[in-house]
Amino acid sequence: MNTVSLLLTFTAVFENDVHNGTLSFHGADPILQKKREIAVVGGTGVFRYARGYAIIETHTFTYATTVLLFDVTLRR
């Protein structure tokens, strides 16, 4: 089976009264699949030593813009 994947690596920053810190994501993103999974590989602040995964779903895709939805699960 042929698959098109991109390497997806990014850090999400949270700055509010409840969640102050970052979450780091890393993994292969098979972009042609409607839903896919990527790893949570770390974090800072309240997310220090975070591990888990995120289910990514493509909400909209155009030439100029892509909107992704993330459902993140963390373990303590």
C-alpha cells in the first residue's frame, strides 16, 4: 500500500490561568487519511514530562489553508 506522509513536528503553547506551558508533538502524518494519530513527546510547565497521543482530523483543506482538529489524550 502506498501512503503519502509528512513529518509533523510542532509545539503548542498554552498561556492562561489554568494551563501554562507547552506540549510537543512529533510523528508521521499520513495526510490522505481522514483521521490519524501522532505522538505527544513532551512538554513544559504544567505539561512537564507529558506523554500521550493526538488524533488528528482534517476539517477543511484548500490551496491556501488547512484546518486540523486535534483530540489530545495525555497520561500522568
